[in-house]
Amino acid sequence: MKSLWKFYSNFWLRNVSVIILLLSVFTFVASVDKSDRSLSEIWEELVPSFFIVYGCILISNILLIKRYMITKRYNIFLPLFTIYWIVVLIGTGLLNMLIDGFDSWLSEILNTIFLMFLGSGTYFIHLWVFNDITVREKRLVNTVAELDFLKMQLNPHFLLNAMNNLYGEALTNPRETPERILQLSHLLRYQLEATKREFVSLDQEIEFLKEYFNYYKFRTNDLVVDIKYEGDIEKFQVPPLLYFSLVENAIKFALQTEFPFIKLRGYARDNHLLFELENSCLPDEMLQKGTGVGLLNLERRLEVSQLRYKFTKNKSKYYYKTTLELWELPTSV
């Protein structure tokens, strides 16, 4: 089912499949009606007109309906849509005159209206199916992600390590213990509240990551964290805890090294977000590898988020870098 959905969501595969299917059906019908003609003769007559009609419908759906009607820019859509189909009507009529296929302008008008409604109606059905399945899958992934985060928050190992760290801190530096407890409380509270929402503001997400880094920095003075994020970050919204698995992995692998180092770079510019994380790590032969579930969950969330993204991972001998770029994000009013 997943492979079928992946196939259907691909624009080129979907359209090529539809073209092959329709050409096969039309060829069969033409061969039955005109059995005295060869296949090459049927295609010579059928293929040019088919691609002209299909191209006209595709242009109308992609450039007019998707760009203007779906985005509710009706003042632009209505005149452009009307002018476009009038041009198609005149163009197909003149073309039919050249190839002696012209009957009457009334027939051409009726044929053009039929094609317009057929193409637009089919496209609306596609959008309804596509959006319905995407929304359902998105809700499912968000639910699974929320459950995973809740499990992580209640994970006894996480809480046990936190309590052990606080116990050691209380013995060696009791004055700092209340602040550490409050710090842990803030982290857990944000995780619980953020997973209830579909999007959170980017500045809240960055502040959470800074607190998470600080929580680990008090455990070891050797950890060096360098954060630099530019741009109007309070303007943008991102899925909650989107970067958390990247940061978690960076801390995990950095702390395995003698001189742990993490560098976070990013910017929010126009409608584009860049998040780049680089950390120290051991060579492959010494590296204690994890399960990779966090990165798999991240990539799966990105696939169904309906956001444009680019995610890359690069590993050198002593450094590991991940880069996540996002486009077309929702913005705060």
C-alpha cells in the first residue's frame, strides 16, 4: 500500500501511467471502429490530437487551478481561466480546419466545454483523494510521533539518568540542584505541550534546543556548544521537536569523544530555513552506533509534512554533519 501511494504521489509516474492507459483505450476503440487501418495509421491520427488535448488540460490544472483557484485568488483565476479556454477553443478550431476535421463552431464550443469540465473535474477528484490520504497519513504519523515522544519522556532510563545526575550534583554542588531540577522540568513540560500542536514557532524550538544543550553541559565541562542562528526566527513555524532527534544524536556521539564539540548554524530567510548541525565523533571502527530510529522517524515525518525539504548527512573521520533545509513553511500572523 505504501509503495502504491508513493507511486501515485509522484507527478511524472502518475501522468505517464494515465497517458499509457488512455492511449491504450483509445487505440483499442479506434481499432474496433476502423479495423481496416493499421496500428501505425491509427496512432498517426490519434497521438497528436491526444497530446494536444492532454497538454491543454494539464496546463489548465497546474498553472491556473492549482496556482490561483486552490489558493483562492479568484480575481486572477477567473479572467485567466476564461481567456485560456477561449484561446484553446479558437486554436483547436483553426487546427481542425487545417486538417479537414472542422464541423462547426458550435461543435467546437461544446467539445471545448466538455474537455474543460472533464479535465477540471478529474483534477478535483485527484486533489480530494490526494489531500484526504495525505491528511490521514499526516495525522497518523503525528500521532505515532507524539506517542514516541511520550514514551521517551517516560522512559525509565532517561529519568533514572536524570535522577542519578541530580543526586551527584546534590552531593557535590547542592546549591545548583534546584536550578537543575527546574531545568529538567522545563524540558519535560515543553515536550508534553509541544506534541499537542501541529506547529510551534521556530524561536520556541530553538530556545528548547538551547536548554537541552545547557542541561547536558552541566554534566560535563568539556562539552563545547557553539550556536548561531540568523534571521526572523519568531516569524516561522515548524513541526514540534523536528530538530530534536538531530540534536540528541549530536550530543550522544559528541560525548563519546575526548573533546566533545557541537556547532549549530542556521538562518531564516524569505521562505527558507536552514538548520546545520556538526559534532565531533569517533572513527567508524570505534563508534558506538545507535538504532537509527530517530532519524528514520524524522525522515518519515518530513515525507508527509507537505513541506519542501532537503535532508543530507555527511560523515568524516572525526566529524558528523547533518543539514536540513525547509521551504514553504507556515508563518505567524
